[in-house]
Amino acid sequence: MFYYYTLAFGIIALIFSIVAAVLTLRKDPGSKRMQELSEAIRSGSSAYLNRQAMTIGAFVVILSILFWFLHNGEQIVIAFVTGAVTAYLTAYLGMNVAVRANVRTAKAAEKGVRHAFYTAILGGAVTGFAAIGFGLIGLSLLLSYLSISNVAILIGFGFGASLVSLFARVGGGIYTKSADVGADLVGKTELNMPEDDPRNPAVIADNVGDNVGDCAGMAADVYESYVVTLVAALLIAAGIANAGVSAFLYPMYIAAAGVVGSLASMLFLKTKSNNATPALYKGIGAAIIVSGALDVAITYMVHMPISYFAAVFSGLVLAILLFAITDYYTGSASKPVIKISEAAKGGAGTGVIMGLSVGLRTTFFPVIFVVVAILVSYVAAGVYGIGIAAVGMLSLTATILTIDSFGPITDNAGGIAEMAKLPHKVRKVTDALDALGNTTKATTKGFAIGGAALSAIALFVAFAQAVHLTTIDALNPTVTAGIFLGALLPFVFSSFLMEAVGKTANLMVSEVRRQVRTIKGILTGKAKPDYARAVDIVTVNSLKALVVPEVLAIATPIIVGLVLGKEALGGLLVGMIPTSFVVALFMANGGAAMDNAKKYIETGKFGGKGSDAHKAAVVGDTVGDPLKDTAGPALNSMIKVVSTISILLAPVFLTYVLL
């Protein structure tokens, strides 16, 4: 019956998500032209996700058949399918409201920043609260029918979420950046068109990409982190001798406290001034304070040592630190961004070099913060402390996803304002919110990457328990081989994604050039581009390109585990987790800084739009786009897919080794 409490909080979160959706859809959708543009974006986004669902479905069926033959196979398959379905529903529900919130945000911008800001936040809340709602409901229902001794079945739920996350992140990332790069290279660089110019054939595909990548992809990514972190903490608790029921329930109660904290944050995610940035920090601060206070109370109520709260609190603090340091390096007018903008005066080469330099440097503090959190949580509560620290951090999921979804909504709102030729004052509001949204997308990626790292450490502890691995002996040649293979994996994985963006973007560039050349009147605005053709090119090719990276992430731990054994697989995880974490930070932050450097120049600095510095910064943004929105974030999902399948197949690795 204890799980009914967390089930109730999951239902509350889902109800709030539905209420937020209703309130968003009640707002004025604007003129007929605005609604037509929004419908085109919505139609393209839904078409992509529907096609992606068919690809995911094929993988789910094949893997379900394989899992059926494992011990407790029937229950594992049920958990696996449940995890996949809830992850997909989270992404689909959030995106479907986001693509309707965009036009309402553009309309609200007529009344000023305050109204537009809250409309976008309300639309983003649908995704945030749906994620924790589905997560708590799914896990609570599964736990109510499992004994602690049988809790390993829950890893099937986590792997289902991981699989969908990998598809959503990889496919959505390839889509969004192929469309964006294609639109920029021809529209901005060759034809000197402004952002979101309706004459650009790739403009609708670009706006669709914001939703399938930054909204649906991020939702699936953070949802996955949320549930696999809870599963890892539960597995660790179940594997500790004499841990007791309280230790087993504690992570779920911490997650439930996060629901209340996130609800409280909604009271502060409002602004009365044109500077909306303080509202974001107030919202996160409120979520941390309320969640932390409830976590203290819960610690006493379930008779856990107060040191356990210290572990949870380290996770909460880590969240705000990662948010703040990412904001410093990638903020719209931060010193590093201005440095990149200034370097662009020397040309594309110097701008890109400076952008990569900033990206490399952004790894320092996040790694230090995560290391400190790991040490503090371990001292406070041993290996169990690492698990509950990750739960503490991810308990803020609803607030973070709300702020993240704010980004693509405001980006699309700006596009609709431009394409519908709304008054300059409206575009001024949407431009300001778009710049803020670009920063929030970067900062929430920092949270997601840090959350993935902490989750992966917890999953590694659970893996070690599952295969009875007490030490990792680096002098063992098979372990060393595993470490090298693990360090290699994120580079090879990322290479396929970067290649996919390059190839698909090239197809988009060719298509935009073809339409401009063959459809008379596009450049004068007398003829309408074939938006649907551009959307279809990116949709088909991004889905084709994601298959190889998916298979690579799933097959690698299976092959290493079966051929080299559990020690080598442990080495693989040791090499993969920190390498992927650092590489993901470098790519996501470096790309975001180059993107905002371009936007900084577009405000009139260093020559403004159309200047040589601006053209150089557009090239830098083009290089950074697949780094920040495709390869970097996709490593989050790869880390957890490799980790969860390693735990799921642990009994097989204990029984069968080919060498």
C-alpha cells in the first residue's frame, strides 16, 4: 500500500499537465495566417513522430521476443513495453501541446513579454509534469505487484524508456539540425534572408525540427533519466543486506516531494519586466527549497539517518550549479559568447576555433561539481547515497523540462511572427524570448547531461551488484580492453550522427537551391515554396540514419559481455561513462556558445546582420548546431541504454562467456 502514495502524486502531476494543456489551448491562436503556419509545423512534427513510432515499434517487438526467453521473461516484457509506451506518450503529448502553444505565444506577444512568457511556460509545463506523472504512475503500479526480491524486473521499464529516448534524441537531433543547417547555409549565407523568412523552403522544416528535437527529444531524454535513476536507486537498496523497507521506499518518496516542489515553482515562473531571466532562477530556486524542506521531513518520517538527506541535498545543489555554470558559458551576452563574437571578425576559422576553445573549457566546473556530489553522497550514505543523490537531482525534472520546452515554443513563436509579418513590436518581444529560450535549451541540456552522468554512476553500482563485481582491476587485460572500448564508443557513436546531419543537410541545401532556381517568384514572395517536400526529405533521411547508432549502442555491451565477460563489461562502463559525460559537455556547450555568438552579432554588435562577422558567425553556428543538438545530447541516451541493457542481461553474462 506504500506505493499508493507515490501513485497519488503521479496522478496529481498528470492532472496538472492536463490542466496546463487546457489552459494553453484556451488562449487566442491569432489570425488565420498564424494558424495556418502553426498547423503546418504541427502536421510536420506529427508526421515525423508517427513514422518514428513505427521504427520504434519494430525494435520493441524484436527485443520483446528476445527478452521473453529470460528468467521472468513475461514480466520483463511487460515492464519493458510499459516503459517504452510511457516514454513515447510523454514526448508525444508534450510536443503536441508545444506546437499549439507557439502560435498562442506569438499572439500573446502583442500584449508584451509578461503574457508571452507565461503562455510559453504554461505550454512547457505540459511536458514537464507529464514526464514525472507517467514515471511515478508506471513505477508505482509495477512496484505494487512486485516483491523486493523481484525488483530487478524494473530494469525492463528503464530500458524501455532508454530505447525510446535514444530514438527520440538521435532521430530528432538529426532532423532538427539538418533542417536548421540547410536553412541557414542557403537562406542566410547565400541569399541574405533573415531568420524564419517565409521565402526559404526549409523554414517550416526548421521549425518542425525545434519540436521533434528540442521538445520531444528532450522530454524522452529527461524522462528516461528520471525513471532509470529511480530504478537504479531501488536496485541498489534491494541489493544492500538488511537495508530495510524504508531504504527501499525512500527514493520514491523523494521523487514525490519533487512533484510538490515543481508545482510550487510554477508560482514563480512569471515576470513583470522585460527581463525574464530572474523568473527562471526564482522558479528553480523555489523547486529546490520546497523539495529540500519536504525531503528533510520525509527523512525523519521514515526514520532514515539525517546524513541520507545530505546525499539528496547534494543532488539538488548539483542541479542549480550545473544550470548556473552552463548559463555563464552560453548566455546570450556572457563573456565567453562575446569572445567568440569578437573572434568572428577575423573570419569563420577564428570564430570556430574560439568556439571550440570555449566548449573545451566548459567541461571543467561541471566535472568538478559532479565529482564533489559523488564524494559527498558516498560519504553520507555509501553507494546507496550516490543513487539517492541522483534521485534528488532528478526530482526537479518537471521544472527543468518546463523551462526547456519554453525554448522551442518561443523559437517557433518568433518564426510565426516573422512569417505572418506581425508588427515590429511583436517580433521584438519574440526575439527577446527566443534569445532567452536559446539559453534555457543550453542550460537544461547541462542539467540533462549531468543527470545522465549521475544516473549512469548509480546504474553502474546496480550493475556491479547484479554481476557480483566488487572491484575493477585495471591490470586485468580484459578489463583494460573494456575500458578502451568504452572510451571509444562515444566517439564512434557521435561520428555517425555528425555524418548523418552532414549528409541530410546537404540534401536540404540542394533542395532549397533547386526550389529557388525552378519555382519562379519565390525570392519576390509571389510564389509559395514547397515546404512539404523539404519536410519529407529530412523526415525520411533522419529516420534512415538513426538505425546504425541504435544498433551500435544496443549491440556493444551484449557483444563485450558475451565475448569478454562481466569484468570487461564493467571496464566498458568505466571507460564509457566519464568519457561520454565530458564529450557531451564539450559539444553541447561549445555549440550553444557559438549559436548565441551569432545571435549577439545580430543585435547590432560587430557590424550586425549581413556583416562579414555575422557571416562568419553563421558558419560557426552551423558547425555548432549538430554538436549541441544532435551528437552531444544523444550521448545522454547512449550512456543509459548501454548501462540498462548491461543490467538487464546480467544473468546471461554470468552464465555464458565465449572466451
